Amino acid sequence: MKKNAYGDKFEGQFKDGKKHGQGTYTFANGDVYKGQFKDDKKHGQGTEFYESGNKYEGQFKDGLKNGLGTYFYENGDKYEGQFKDDLKNGQGSFKYVKRVELASHINS
């Protein structure tokens, strides 16, 4: 395991002193990335777990979300589709959790 000055930790494969291949990167803020690395950056298939409860599963390129992926929100909503440079971009769809408000009548 390798730890940097910011408190981030990396466990996985290295090539020429850089993260390369499979690994797990744990950020000091609690976010975690598990997946492929290339030349010290997230690259290929991976899953990112966020401290907020959100999660992203999909493709990365040069450290950013790029290609097909699914973003799961902590409230149950999700986006499936394309990403470019870390942003939703291109074909995709949102699925929202149905929100229901319950009302009741109370007699005192």
C-alpha cells in the first residue's frame, strides 16, 4: 500500500513507478475508486464510491468519466448513458424513484 502526503491511499499494481493495472484508490475524504489504471490515472472499467452515498460504474479515460456508465444517486435515482470529460454527455436516460407523499387526518 502506498500513501501520499494528502492522506490518500493506493493498493494495487504499478508499472514504472506509476499506478497501472488493477487497484483501489482511497481518497482522504472517504471516496473510493476500484478499477483499472493507466499511467497513474483512472483508465478503463471502474467503480467510484462517493462519501455522499452516490456511486458511478463505468468507463474512465485519462482520469475522467468517459464512455458508457451508470451514476447511482443515494436517493435511488440513476442515470445510464454516455459521459465525456466527467460530465453526462450524449445518449442517456434518467430513472427517478417515485416520490409519494402521504397525508393523514388526525382527529383530536
